[in-house]
Amino acid sequence: MRSTTRFIALGLAGVMLAACGHKDKDVPLAFVPADTPYVVANLDVLDDATRTALLAQADAQLPSQLAQINATADRLAAKDPDGAHLLRALSAEFNGKTIESFADGAGINLKGLSAFYGLGLAPVMRFELSDPKAFEGFIGRLETAYGKKLDVASLGAQSYRKYVFAASGTEVILATVGKQAVAALLPADAAPAMLRQALGLDRPQKSLQDDGRLTALAKAKGYRLWVVGDLDVTRALPLVISGKDPLLSAIRKARAEAESAKTGEPVANQLQTSPSCASDAARIAARVPALSFGYTRLEAKQQDVRFDMALADDISKAFAGLKVELPGLGSAGTAPFDLTLALPIAQLRTFWSAQADAVTAKPFTCPALSDLNDSFAKLGPAMQKAAIPPFGDMLGLRIALDTLVPGQNASLPTFSGRIVLGSSNPAGLLATSQMMVPVLAQLKPTNDGKPLPLPKDMTSMLGQPAWFAMSDKALALGIGAGEDAKLADTLKDPIGDAGRVTRMHLSGAMYLDMLQLMEKWVDSQSAANAQPSKSDELSIDSDSDSADDAAQTAANAARSKAEFAAMKAQAERVDSIDAEIHVDNDGMVFTTQTVLK
């Protein structure tokens, strides 16, 4: 169902991206509790030209997305025919339509506000409609295709549809409330107060609109107001671990009842939760208290996204001022694929050893977190081993690929590019390498970056020329014709800025090459798995089993083909993707910049 989930998520994002912001007591954020543990919402409007351009991009991807849905429906047909009918009906709603014409026909307001948030952990989606009757008609068509009508219930004068998932103890509710649609996943026995709040019949004492939390967050992080997301880990994690959240409690109870029916284990015993779980969860959450994201630029040809991870003060201080002397970390890469990753083992060892000591000194007492105690107990000795040279001298890694060509049949791909290993002791790293690979003892490099050809034994194995070079902070390997001319400059590239963790550059052409390589590998694996085994050939039921296996293999291949077609269609529109990660005084920041052709 990954493709379907992604397709629906894109649709919801489209609703959010098109929103307009205005102070109104009935906007979606007015129904979101200020203490919600998570929310994704839009607060402002895109200009018409940009919205039109983004819809055009979505329309270009629509055929491949629909192909994925139909392939998934084919895969589901044997085990879940009703679900397959529903997916095909959803796909059919888009036949001959653009995203905009579909939205018009379904009564969805592409210029409306929307919010996805939690009542506790229970997810609620609320978005504005242009035509509530058209939306009801859309839901009715899906019901008909599904083959089952959803149950209709009411709370006072407000009616809503619902579908109960008995196995999980949950229910989906769907309602049209005024000119808004509401969809939520709630406990099957949700209290009336929870139902009323989900439907918006009762307002929260303080809403996110009153609170202004998202607006303040966007201003602090530089997010544009079109889409802003926030996860409050200090609220969410205790709900997950303590067992007090209504939705998770309903799911746990349903599972416990099923287990009790099998084993006789009393339900009450299975639902017991240690009082320490809430405090242990709060202790963990304090280390990473919040996550957020938003667009910092959204135009027809360029889309920049920023993700923020708040960190405890001691974590930020450990890395915000750290300047890793790894060539390439201080500037954007220029190779078609250029990834530079800081791995300062000495500093990482110090940090993680301190974390292991802290957990050893004060273990978690919540039974659900006992595995963490074991993991940190093993981490301490592992960090001691990490100090052993030359691994303990590592600073980081850079991989710069200039070409990548899939191999023929089952052969490995060929590539050209450079690999850089940063180290505070490159001579020691070279000496260790020469001990492990004696033929490398022929190399006598100096730390001036001058390239030396690898021995013939190694170039014969690689199938192309290769060179080696060294500086006072790194070793570098160049593979492929012409790479020797790039090694010296690669070793002179700027080192990392303070707090810099990662840089990445990917051209659209290399992105497409990588996808094609992945597709070829998946195809080869599928072909290998499709070959009958000896036991299959000797089985009495081999004919029926083989037919079932062949059908499943064909369905999987169709789904894979559709998924890769969608990804390649997207890649063909990409000019470049750049990303970087750094740590500042507030936490870790991850930014991406996608430029389209």
C-alpha cells in the first residue's frame, strides 16, 4: 500500500499548499487543541501562478501514480477484493481529469485551509470544502465501489459515517461538518466527549489558532506559512509509552483480548503498565524535545525544505562548535553525485560514552524500555574499541561519482569518481591498509596531494585506471580515466564549517541513473526468485502452487514497474537536489533544495 499512501499524502499536501490564511473562528486550526502532540497545517496562500505551476507538476506525475494504485489493486485482488475495488474506484475518479478538475468534482477546496493533528495520538484530518454535496457524492461512489456502505451514526444533530476495525479496536469516522470535511481514527468505544471534539461540536479550551504556536515556529525557523509541521516529542512519547492514550489503549486491549483467547492469559495482566514508564518517556523526550519542518522556498522551479530537530543543550554544545577538517565538507559538491559525511570518531566516542555512562548510572525501569539498558550497556565497551587507531582517527568520508553505468546482465555497475577518507593520522591509516593489502606497499606517497597510479594488480581488478593521493588530513582514491587530474584539488577543497555534519549534491541525470540501476537490480532479484526450486518441482501440489506463485510474482513485478515509472518520471524533471545537515545551538538542521528543469 506504499504507493497508495504516498498518493493520498500528495493529495493532502496539495490541499494544504493551496490554502489561504484569514482570521476566522471556523478555520481548521480553531479546532486543534493547543496541546496537540503533532500537527501539519497551512497558514497562508500561494500566489495563483505558483499554485498553477505546482498543479501542472502534479498532473504530469498523475498517470504514473494511478498506475501504481492499479498495480496495488491487482496485488490485493485475491486476498482483499473489496479493497482492490476501492482502489480501482479511487483511480477511476481521476480518469480524464486533472488534479484541479478532480478536486472540483469531489467538492474539495484547493484554496481552503486544512490541518492534520492529534487528539492525543488519535489522528484527525480537517479540510475545507467548496461543495459539501459534491464531497458526499464522491464518498458515496467510493462506498458503492467498495461494495459496503459505511455505518451511519449521529451525535445530536450531527451525523457521521463510521467503519469499525474489530481486530484493532479502532474505528474510522468521516463527516461533513458545515463546509468542512473531518476524518479521524478513534478508539472503537470512543467517549462521547472525544467524538464531539473530533467532529468539532465542542471546541478546545485553547486552540492552536489562539496559541499562535505554528506562526511563531515559522518565524523562528524561516518556514513559509504554506505548510508547517510540528511534533512535540515531550507530549507524544509519554502517551506512546505510558499506556494512557485512548487510541493506543484501545489497540492494546484488542490485541490482549485476541491473545487471551489463544493462550488464556488474562487481559488485565497484559495491560499492566509500570508507573515509571511515563517518567522514563519524559526523560528520553527531553533529549530530543521537538521536530518540525516547513518550506523555506516554494516556487515553480525551486522547492526548499527545512527540517529541525531540537536537541538537549549538552548535545547541541557537543557538536555546534565542532569543526571537522574533512575536505569538501565546507563547500557544495560539484560532482553529479557528491556526498560528504563527517564522522569525527574521537568526539563521537566521547559523546556516546557519556550517554552510556548516564544510562548505566540510572537505568530505565519501564519494562518496555529494558532493551535500551542492554543497548547502552553494550555501547560503552564498543566506544572503547572505537578508540583503536586507525579507526579512532577517522574524520569522515566523501564519495564523488562522475559516472555510473549499470552492468550488463548480472555484472556490477561501472563508475568513475573519487573516494576521500578523512583522518587525523592519514599516514597511519595508509600503513594499516598496506598491512592488509601488501600490494599497496609499493605506494610511497607524500602529503602534497600528488596522485600516484595504483599497482597494475589492482587496476586490473578494477578494470580501469586508478590513482592514490594523500594530504595531511586525508587519503584519496581516484577511479576512472581523468580522475588523477582531480585528486589534488579534491584534497584542497574547504574543510567543514563549525557544526557541519553532511553535504550532498545530486544531479537529475545521476538521480535517473541510480533509479535505473536500482530497477535493474530489483528485476534481477525478482527473476531469481521466480525460478522454481527442486522441492517445488517434486511437490504434489506444484502446479497450483506454481500458478499462485507466478500470479503473485507478476503482480509484484507490475507494482514495482509502476513505482519505478513514477520515480523516473519525477527524476526526469529534476535538475539538481542539494542537501546539508548542521548542528547549531538549538539542535540539528536538515535542509534540501530541489531545482526543477
